[in-house]
Amino acid sequence: MRYYDAHSHLHDKAYDADREAVYKRMREAGVSTITIGTDYAESEKAAVFAADHDGVWATIGIHPSDNHKEEWDEVRFAKLAKMPKVVGIGECGLDYYRLDADRAIGKIVNRDDEIDRQRYLFEHQMEFAATHDLPLMLHGRPTKGTMDAYEDMLHIFGSAKRDHGDRLRGDIHFFVGDTIIAKRFLDLGFSMSFTGVITFAREYDEVIRYLPPDSILLETDSPYVAPTPNRGKRNEPAYMIPIYQKMAEIRDTSLDDLIERTKTNIQRTFQVD
Ligand SMILES: [Zn+2]
């Protein structure tokens, strides 16, 4: 397989009607993927789907803001972590983007309590990943116009790195930070991944050109953010190719070089083969 989609949700209900057809198109396009869990039930679905399908791996974890009811259950997740193609923990992290909107509709009561809840979930998963020597698939989304969620994640990693060293590693999925934030994640040894948004928005070009070639991954984040020419439709891993093409163009490198480097990068961080 030539292309690696570092972050999709192929087990998601968006594909319940035609998942095997979507999987078949992915394989015909030469794409492999990691399907990402967002709570316990989704993580179990991801792990089961990966176990049954070549070219699919899974991560298990709890998204910071998708499921407000779920609490971290170490015992249940430890069982899932033993499944054969589970290659990471997440997506986990901090999402401050909707805090004010969620408070306005009564989904959360107050900002500080919600941040505490997210931090608690994130810190448990970070410890769990280090204990099990698995990489993290990280989700960070700051309040609009700020870098606040990234700042807080970096602060948490700063002290955790002293305890865990190289066991603490992974990828910042759907990276939307600037070069200053990118540099700080690089210093901690993390890679950053980019979605189909790069095919139609130019605001990430600067950070994409700034990053060294061994610290970049690509992803579809299917079923979300389909690249041009399928923008606005349901996304799927087979649409990985225009994202590679655009990334090669932005970085002024050959497609073959990007394919080789991305493969090396994803195999180094997540043990996919
Ligand atoms: Zn995701």
C-alpha cells in the first residue's frame, strides 16, 4: 500500500450502510488507515473492525468533548489495548473551541469545570499510554483566535515528559497551531497531521513548510472535512490521494518522496506495517 491515512473513523455510523464498499474503495486506491476511537463503545467498534480488515489499525480512547457522560475506565480500556491491531491511545486531548457555545445551550454549566473534566480525562489517558508504551493520537482545538488548548496540553506534557521520557510520544491530529506551537510540540518529539482542509484553505501552508519532513503525517479525518473535489460531501479514506498531492505541492517535494517519508513516519510512531 502506498498511502497512509493516519486518522479516520471508518467504523463510524456514517458508514453503516456501505462500510465494506468504502473499505474496498480504500484498498483499491492503495490506502491504509488507522480508525480512531472517541469513547469506549466507538473504541471497541474500531478495534473489532481493525482486527477483521487488512490495512486497518485502531486507537482506543475518549475524545475531550464528544461524550460528556463517559468516565475513564482503566480496566475496560486495558482489555481493549490487548487486541491485536490497537496501535495507540486516543483521540484524547483538550477542546476549548465550543466551550462558550456549549455553555449557551446548557450542555456545560461552566467553563472551568468543563476544562477540569477534560484535563482529568486527558491526564488519565496520557498516563495509560505511557504505562502501556503506546503512542497518543491527540486532539487539541483552541478557542478561536487563541492557542489556549495547545498551551495547556504543552504545559501538561512538560511535566509528564520528565516522568515518562520517550514513552510519551504521538501525533497531534488536525493540527491548527502556528509555527511557535509547532516548534514546542516538535521539541517534545510529536508529529503533526493535516487533513483535506489543506486542499482548499491556505492558512496552514506556513506551518506545513516550517515542519521538518520526519514530523508530518496526513489524514482524512473521515467522515469529516472531505478534500477538493469532494468538499462538503461525506469523506472517506480513498480520498487520501488529493491530500498527498496538495501536501507535496505546498512543500515543493515529489509525491514519491512524500509517500516514502510519510510511510516511515507513521511506522515509527504507530506500529503499522
Ligand atoms: Zn477524529
